[in-house]
Amino acid sequence: MTKRTSSITIRDIAREADVSVATVSRYLNQNAFVSPDLSVRIQEVMDQLDYIPQATARHLAMRKKNTVGLLVPNMYNNFFAALLAGIEGVVSKYDYSLLVATCRMNQSGGYQFPLGSHNTDGLLIFADSLSDKQISQLYDRQLPIVLIHKSSTDGVDIPTVTIENKTATRKLIKHLIEDHGRRRILLVRGSENQEDAYWREVGFKEALSEHDIAFDEGLAIRGSFEREIAYNSLKEFLADPNHQEFDAVFTGDDDAAVGIYDALRENGLRIPEEVSVVGFDDSQIAPFLTPPLTTVMAPTEEVGRSAAEQLFRLLDGNIPVPVTLHSTEIVLRSSCGCNMHHSAS
Amino acid sequence: MTKRTSSITIRDIAREADVSVATVSRYLNQNAFVSPDLSVRIQEVMDQLDYIPQATARHLAMRKKNTVGLLVPNMYNNFFAALLAGIEGVVSKYDYSLLVATCRMNQSGGYQFPLGSHNTDGLLIFADSLSDKQISQLYDRQLPIVLIHKSSTDGVDIPTVTIENKTATRKLIKHLIEDHGRRRILLVRGSENQEDAYWREVGFKEALSEHDIAFDEGLAIRGSFEREIAYNSLKEFLADPNHQEFDAVFTGDDDAAVGIYDALRENGLRIPEEVSVVGFDDSQIAPFLTPPLTTVMAPTEEVGRSAAEQLFRLLDGNIPVPVTLHSTEIVLRSSCGCNMHHSAS
DNA sequence: CTGAAAGCGCTTACAG
DNA sequence: CTGAAAGCGCTTACAG
């Protein structure tokens, strides 16, 4: 690799402007008074030589990188863009840089994370990018961290920002039961270890028990919040001649809903006449599905924003909010059985 | 801000292991032979002290940041996730870090880009994040750059990776003319300065002229590749009692198509019976629109990947490919009038 | 208000 | 193969 030589340094400026490097530095950072005439001279030389201070040197001298990192399991996720938009906004507001990287769990287990105290001042960790053990390691090393869509484990107290999964799901299922008379609702499970999945399932069960409906393991399949997986699970389920009958399905998330729609349709089950379907996320495609999907809206960009804000509290030495729980709301479209003659919007 | 003190440094390791810092450095980087016994001692001490080398110091010493940047106009764009996924993959393959930032054009005009030679070794610039002038400035300072979905201006030769817009659009329009007998096709324009928009319009016009259809300015409206804008433009167009009749619309991109669908529907125009509609991008929602949208598929992740690869060629001192043009292909669904009885997939 | 000098935590010729 | 020392390009006490 060719070494990039930015050639012109603070020393060049100092020499040409006939001042000390300290003065140039002070002028640059505006953190001490520099007399007007020197200021003018320095600025002129800087313009003339097209000087750009090297961030790296500055960071080393200040023992501070002015950079935060975002770790995600992958970049394909539907709401990744919104999350990043929220984060980037506040990061740039604080004049920090943003490093992003992916990191799947079960890695070698070594210390080599792409992001850490070696290259950032703090980290935003999304869902299950890292194992609890890996998170504790970073935490033990005093790296400021905030968790997104995941809560802190016992012992460590890392601020968390996430969304309300349980109550929203409960409302969604109650809606199915109370307003559409559904009682045999198929649960499409998310991955284990995934906290959103966990709480959605809890909310699901609470709604059932509120209506004295026993939860039936025979009415639960795997979906993993993925379209293909949900599709295959349901096809398999339906292929079993002894499968339980059902009149609704909670797909876990909108992505899975697409697979569920396909499987249902292929088996001649009409939505919502024979089977109501509801999802979670209110992703971009939800309103365009046929029928438009009833789901739960989560303020993803806002989640990104507040996660970043918490991280800056930490960096500023302020006490962060331990748990930020963003509220969600159900959005009724037609897949549950509501307003059947509306068009997509 | 609290200054983070990672406390333990290479000097601590050297002292404890009773070797010189040079040796620790060599062991760390594996760039010179270090005798087995010293290696063992060093490794032990490192494990014991939980040592992590500071990237910043390393970068300063090596005059190389091992970091590349991605500049985008905003993060909301539909295909941003795929682009980023492609880029991140190769960046991490080369053991580099990835900085992302947004940058709207008309900024103060000063030199203060969030990303530049001060904090990266090279830059990926997407579409119109920066003005040509700003790009030349970076180029003049020798910063390795590759442009995505935008080509280099005269004088500077910066590698570009983009997609085939013109031919695909021409095929799409030809399809409308030849297979569906459309001849009065409304053009929904993208923003000026936007290169994709430019070439799509060229392709559009070529297809018309191949069939001896004169391009009619009265049959062109503004869309800007945005749903709202396209919607409003078309509403306005239709509200004009003297507007030209049309039997098809090329929406410029899929996002705009959503607005066009709405406006058409509100005016009682049936798709595709009365008006064929075609888009560009093959975004996630395209197959779910009603009717499913005929459009053009672009390999966005691949674009990200190859842009990053070109940047690394530059960083490695290799000669880059001046222009990488990824091919696109039209995907026929029902909004043009094809296979009307298929379901979305 | 300004400067000389030490220091941030690494790497890398230069000797041996 | 290993070490002493200079240097990367900044910042910041410490004096004056």
C-alpha cells in the first residue's frame, strides 16, 4: 500500500506564519485567545497552503477519537436505514464520526472486534451482534456502550434503548380476539436469544390468557423473522394431516408475514376471510401487501437517535437513562379483517 | 468530555515481558521474525494485561488510517442498505474500517467535509453527495476516490462505478410500444444533475425515436424519484383540462411509481388497462404493488462491492478500471399489461 | 497572549 | 534476531 503523505503539517503553517505551532493549534481549536494579527497571518497561510489538520494526530494527543461505532449483525435488515439515519444525525451534530461494522456472534471468541476501544470512544450495539460475554468484556474495559433492541444482563448496567414489544403485541392479539372473534391463533416464533421475539411471545400469551385461551404448543411454528423460513415452516405445518386448525396467525414480524401470505395462498386459505394475519414493524412493504398488513409501528429512526444521545451522555460524563423504551402502536389495515374496502396507502 | 485512558500501552508490555517495544511491535504485526521464547513471553503478558493496541497511534506512525469513508446524500434511500452491505463486505475483507457520513451539496463551500484526507485513506462518493467542484478539490489533494452512480467530470479521472440506465430504459419503453401498443408515454423526470435520471431520459427518448414517435415536452412532468413529488406532479397535470392524453407512464424510479399509482387511481385510471406503468430499481415494494410493478433490476449490492474494490486498487497503487458499468435487466410484471393473472411474488 | 518542550502510543530505519 | 532512538502530527501544561 502506498503511504499517503498529506505533506503539509502544522509546523509548516507555524514556520510560514512565523509563529509557534502552539499558537497555530490554539487558533485552530479556538480554545485560547490568539491576537488578531497573528490570527490573520495564520489563516492566510492556511488558505494558501491548503492545510488540513490530521485527525489522527489530534486524537492521539487528546487521547480521544471523536468517533463512535455502530455494530450490527448484518446490513440487510429492513429497518437498518432508518436506524442509521437516526444515529448519523446526532453523531454529526456532536461533530463525531461514525464507524459501522457487522459482527456475527459465534466468532473465534478472541478480542478482535472490528470496533472497540482501539478505534472508537464508544459503541452502539444492535440486538444480538455480540454475545453477552463479549459485551461484558467491552464493558469491563470501560468502553462506553449502549445497547439497542437488547437489554443489559445482570451485573453490568449498560443503558438500553428499545421498543415496547409486549404491550403492542398484546393489543394486536386482543384485537384479533375481541374484534374479529379469532381464538385459534398460530404463533410464528422469532429466533431464540432475540429479545424482541421473546417479548412479543410474552405479549401474545398474555392476550390469550386474558381471554382464557390456553396457549397451545401445537399452534406455534418457527419463523425467525425471515420470509423464507416462515414460508417453509408454515408449508410444513400445513402438510401435516394432523395439524391443528387455526383462524389467525401472528407472524412475528412483517418480513415473515410475506412468507406466511404465500404459504397460506398456496394452500387456498383466504386472508382475512378464513385466516387473519398480523405482523410487526410496519415495514415499507406492509401497506402494499394484498391485503394490506395489520401490524405494529415502531419508531426506528427515533430509536437510533435516542441511542446515540444516550451514548453521548456517557461520553460527556453524564448519567444516562438506564432504559429507554419507545412506544409502539398498532396500525390496523385489512389483513386482520378490518376496513376491507380500503386501498393501500 | 472525559478523556478515555486505555492506560495500558506497548511500553507496559515491553517492560513486563522484558523486551523492547520494537520487539513487541514486531510480534504484534508479525512483520519480522521474533524468537519463539520472546513471542511466548510477550503473548503471555499481553493476555494477562488484556492489551489492545491503539489504532490511532499506529495510524499516525504509519501515516495511514486503514479507514475508508462513504459519503451519501442521505440514508433514507431505499437501496442504501444493499449498497452498504456490498461495501462493508469488502472493506472488512481488507481489514479496513468504514466511516459513513451524509453530506448535502450546497454547504458552506468550505473545506470542512465530514470525510476527507484528514480521517480516511480514500473515499466512496455516492451520486450527488458532493458538487463537482468539491470533488475536484478532494481529487487535487490526491485523495483516492471512487464515484458511485456518477461519472467523473472532464479533467479529472476518477474511477466510476454505476449501472446501465440507458439501454435498460430503452428496452423498457420499447416493450411498452412493441408489446403493448403504447405510444403516448408520460415521462416522469428525475432531478436535474442526477446522472441516473439523465441517462434514463436519454434511453426513453431513444426508444421513442426508434419508433418514430416525437418526444413531446407536454408529456413530461417532474418526479424527482420521490413518491410525494411524483404524486403531486401528476395530480396537477391531470387537473389541467388541456393536458395531453397518455396511455403509459415511465415513472423514473419505483418510489415515484407509488405516487403515480395513487394519483392515477384517484383519477379513475386503471392500471394497466388504461395506463401502463413502469418504474426503475426493482425495489422491495415493486412486487407487492397492485398491480405488481414492471421495472428494471439493478445489482446494488454488487455496485457497492465493486466500488469498494476499485478503491482498494487505488490504495494498493494498482490501476483502477476507469468505468465499471453494471448491467441491469428489465423485470416484467403486470403493471405494463403482461401476465395479468400472476400473483405477486 | 505566546513559545519551547514534553508527550500521546505506536513504527521503523539504523546498528549491532 | 533485538534494541535505542527518532519520528508520525498534533495538544497542552509550564513559563514568561
